[in-house]
Amino acid sequence: MATTSVSNGARAADIPSETSDPRETSKPLSLPGKDIRWPASAIWRPGEPEVRTISFADLKDAIIKGIDDFSAMPSHAFFLCLIYPVIGIILYRLAFGYGVLPLIYPFVTGFALVGPAAAIGLYELSRRRERGLEVSVAKALEVRNSPSIGAIMRLGSVLALLFFGWLYTAQTIYTQHFGPTPPTSLEQFFSDVTTTDAGRQLMIVGNLVGLLFAVVVLAISTVSFPMLVDRNVGAAVAVRTSLRAAIENPIVIATWGIIVVTSLLLGSLPMFVGLTVVLPVLGHTTWHLYRKLVAD
């Protein structure tokens, strides 16, 4: 694929110094985007970075680098602080009834909708390690000094709305199939979902609707959040770049989405504990995937 080259707005030159970490603005392109393939060309704007076509080997390499980042910068404690309150809330609700049961699966899969925003600090750590800068859990908070922090917050709010929209939609779908009365026991819930016609319809409809939410989030966020951490650009530029990356690499990005959802489901067993490893590995991998997808 022929694309128009561009000098990116990457943060400071790769000099391992705490003082050399500014974000620079993107430089304008001198040539039009006529060589960019449709439909990516329809959302391209002058001055926006080049998107590369990558292979499964690149995806594998990004995952390996993500695991290496996690091994070098373990962040279990940080994610334990996020995950255990969630576990506590679920256990608390179960103690008073089983009304929360229909939302556990949507909640777990919903991590994929907010994960790109929650991993902001991990992108910063991977960025710093890549450039030879000091890395620590405290340094993950340096992202708050990014000139793009406003765009990060706005885009994060969009993902939060999609997450709560998904939970509301999932609850509505369950109610339409089984009524407003919550299950009376765990055994009844699993029996209703797995052995009845209504349960099978629920799984088909629910997963299809959930897939739509996931596709939207995957397309707009695979590149956008790491890009906002790395460069001084607006949310619109980051989202358009992410969409172009998805359009140019549909199979690889779809495979990445399947890996994310599968990892989240496996990491949720038992009681979400595995997410303390899965979430940071996915976050670091997303950074390296962004670096492969978007040219310097």
C-alpha cells in the first residue's frame, strides 16, 4: 500500500533524559492524500500521520514486547487496587441477592470497552522504557502532564459512556428474555441461560450486540490512546488515525480484538485475579502495536 509520508508529532527525541520529554505538534504534509486507499482516504486529513500495513508476525512481536515490558515493570499492585474493590462490590451484591448475576458476563467483557483508557499509565511506562527514560509506577502518572490530557479525558469519557451503555443494553436484553424478576439462585441462573430456548436466544443476541460495541471501541481506540500519550494531537486526529489503521489492517486488528476478549475472559477466572496480569500485558502490547501501525 502506498501512503503519504509525514513527520510525526512524537514526543522528544530519543535522548534518555528527564528534561527531554516535550510533546511536539504534528508537522503538515506537503502532499495530498491521494495515494491513500478508500475508505481510509475519506477520513484522512492533511498533516495526519502515515498508517502502516502490518502482519501477524508484527502482532506476535508486539505481544512479546508487551510481555517483556510487564516483566521489567510489574504493576500487579496497581491493578489489584482497581480490581479488588470490584470483586468486593460483586460479593456484596451477591450476599443480598442474585440480581447482579446477569451482569457479571457483560461486566467482564466490558473491560474491553474501557481498557484502552484504563491503560493510559501503561502506555506512558512503555514509552519511557522505549526511550531509555526512568520507569516506575510513579512515572506512569507523568501522563497527566501531557498536552493531550484534555483529549485523553474526553475520549475516555466516550468509552465510559459506551461501557455503561453496554451494561444497560445487556440488562435490557436479559429482562426481555426472562422478565424483571432476578434469578433466585446461581443454579437457576445457569440452568435458565444454558438449557432453555430463551437462554440460547439471550446468548446469541447478547453476544451479537456486544460484538457491535466491541468493534466500535476497537476501531476508535487501538491507536488513539497511545497516540495521545505519545504526541500532541487532538482526539479527532487520534480517532481518525485509529480508524485508518483498522481499515488498512482489518484481519490483524480483528485478531487482536479476539485475543483481548479471550484474555479478559480467561483472566477473570477465578474471581478476576488473573486480570492483574492480563490487563497490564494487554496495555503494554497496545503501545507496541501502535508503534508498528503508525509511522514516525
